[in-house]
Amino acid sequence: MTDGARSGQMPVDLPPGQGRSAVVVGGGLAGITAALALADAGVRVTLLEGRPRLGGLAFSFRRGELTVDNGQHVYLRCCTAYRWFLDRIDGAALAPLQDRLDVPVLDLAKPEGRRLGRLRRDPLPVPLHLGRSLATYPHLSLAERARVGRAALALKGLDLADPALDTQDFGSWLTAHGQSPRAVEALWDLVGVATLNAVADDSSLGLAAMVFKTGLLSDPGAADIGWPRVPLGDLHDRLARKALDSAGVRTALRTRVTSISRYDNRRWSVQVPGQTIETDAVVLAVPQRETHDLLPAGALDAPERLLRIGTAPILNVHVVYDRKVLNTPFLTALGTPVQWVFDRTEASGLTDGQYLALSQSAAHDDIDAPVAALRERYLPELERLLPRTRGAEVKDFFVTRERTATFAPAPGVGRLRPGARTKAPGLYLAGAWTATGWPATMESAVRSGISAADAALRALGRPRPRHLFDVEEAA
């Protein structure tokens, strides 16, 4: 990686020739995916990223001897597009899936020794695969478990193509289907907050139904959890850049696009500081507000809708202990502000002690709190949750904040999310916030990149690569 573009200098103008060209703006998962798909079809691609690295909001950084992920990212077996992406960059072995769904759930409202429950599946058809787990789940009463089963069957019967689902909130639907506040806390929000980045009352029924139908009610193994055993940067930067290089993509980091425009009836101009790049197609794979600012007039009927797509924060609390305090790869908790706890020791490169990362979704109350206040709040909760922390020394405590980590999955957001195509020929949109049908996940980002590449390839008259993941673009 010694040429000028890969070392962060400005890219040169695309050379003239008979082949088609494209510029992808944004080096997150959506942009990387679009660039790979276009290049695999023979398009000459330049990928422009303003940061000094690829990966978007799923990245790593160094802190002393540690390699730290900005936030804990997981995926499910049903995330078939992201799994395709891992295969495409030769990273699947570094982010393996569980053999079978198994989530420890600790309830701190119960006495020690009686706190542990598990959400796990059996090798049985849907919905029997979760039957035993639900029947023995100790954090709900027998009556609550029965009502959960009935609500799950009702959820399975919803038509995800019905736009009316997006106008309703999931919390009201759960209440109407007999779900107690305890059932919402101990089951529905346990899953929903982590996947939607919002509690049930703040979530679109359409997106929530998609999550639960796809993840828990489509295939017995759909909810099996996968997570990187290496830093995210190894996947989304190092391996992704290697794949882009091999595909012939010119990758320019530290290169922020200032404007895009059509300079005749066929081609586009992409402006970066001190230079203009001419190209046949442009994929905008940046957040919705940045997309709004770069869109040329007339590209969308109502571009102001992009500014109405809200955002939601995620806070990650990082704690390094001088000894091992957790025996499982991860757990989740009830009766405490702590949501999910992950062991990041091996992935971070730590050789002495244990490094835990707390992933706190929908963290509106904590996202701007001082580190000292967060330390005072979360260390005692970890002592309640993990008895072995009580005699352990805290070697390091720090937080990472993503104030606009995801789009907010609020009721009505579906009609605000645009598809890949715009009204400007040759201009396409990608990003987890576009109309993929999924909430703001790595899966949604990859699907959006594939949809944008598909639309561009059709317009450029290029055949679709045979190995490209099949995805139906949302309207």
C-alpha cells in the first residue's frame, strides 16, 4: 500500500477510456460493499473517505497497549448479507458464530444463586426451537410466559409489507397483546434495545416485527450470535482495504468530498479540496445529514425528509481489571443499568487481567455524562453483577460515545428512508439508514451497498457479478 491514494494523498483524475467508472463517497460498510460490487463487475472505482481509516462507525483505535473497538458489534446467523461481506474480505473465520443461541441473563433483583436464566434454542423446528427455553425462563411468571408465546404467534402473523405497521409503536402493540411491563423488560426489550437501539415504546412496530420475525421466528438458527474475535479494524479496515486493493479499487483516505454535480447530461463531477474527479456514477454512502448537504437539486422529491430521520446514541463503558472476573464471553442483565457485558480481553491484546466492555444502547441519559459520573454509576453495578470484581483492582476505566450511532427507529421512519435510486441518473444512495427494511445494523449497511451497486450496474450496462449476495432493493 505505497501508492499516493492509499497513503492518504489526493486521488488523480480517473483516466479516460472505454470502461465505466464510479466514485463511492464514504468508506463505511455500505461504501466498501458498493465499491467491491462495482469493481467485481469491471467498473473502475474510486472510494473516497474523509477519515484516516475505513469502517465508518465500526472501528478500532489504540489505547496504550490495548486495541479498543469503539463499540461492541455483533451479528446474527440471519444477517446473510454481512456474512457474505465477511466471506468477501476473507474475514469469516475471525468472527465466528455460536454453534447454537445461548444468552446468559442475570436478574439482580433476585438473591445470588438464583439470578441466572438463559435464552437458548434447541435443534427443533420453529417455533419449538425456543419452547423449552421460554417454558423454563425464570425471569417471567408462568402466566407471562404463556402470554409471550401467544404474542410471538401474533407477531409471526404480521405482514412486514404492510406500511401501517410503521405508523404504530411496538410498545402499544405489546400491551394490546397482553405483555406486562415485566415481560417487556425481561424479554422484548432485552432483545429489541440491542438490535433497534430503542425501547419498545419508541420503536416502529414494522421494524420491531422485522427483527423478531427474522431473528427468532424464521429459522431455528437465525438468532445464533456471531462476534469478532479480533479488533473491528482488522476486519473493516485492514482486510477490507486488502480486498479493495485486490479488486482494483483506488482508496483515498483523509479525502473529504465538498460537492457533487452533473457537468453534462451523462457524467458527474466530484469535488475534493483542490481537485475535481469526473465519473459516470456516484454512490453516496454517508450519513443522512451529510447526504442531504451533498445532494444536487432535484435528486430527491423531498430531501428535507432526510433531516427528519432522527438519531440514537450508544455508550460503551470499558473496564480493565487486574484479574479474571467473568467466565463467559458475554452476558446480559436485568434490574441494573448495565445492559450487555462482553469479554474483550483476547481481542484487545491484553495479556494480564481481564477487559470488559459494557454496551449501552439507547443511552440518552448517559451519553453526555462525565467519565467520573459514569465510573461512579457503573463500577458498583458491576460489583453487584459479578461478585469477583469486588476484590479486583480497576486498572483502567474509559468510555467511548457515539452520539449518532444509528438512525432512530421511531414510528413513521419508514416513509422517510429513501431507496438506492435517486431522480438524478447516475446518483445512488447507500447507508444503513436507507430503505433496506432492516434497522440500523451492519446487515442493513451491507444490504444498502449491494442495492446501490445493483442499481448503478444496471444503469451502466454491466452484468451483475455472479457471486454477489442476492438482495431485493426496497422501494
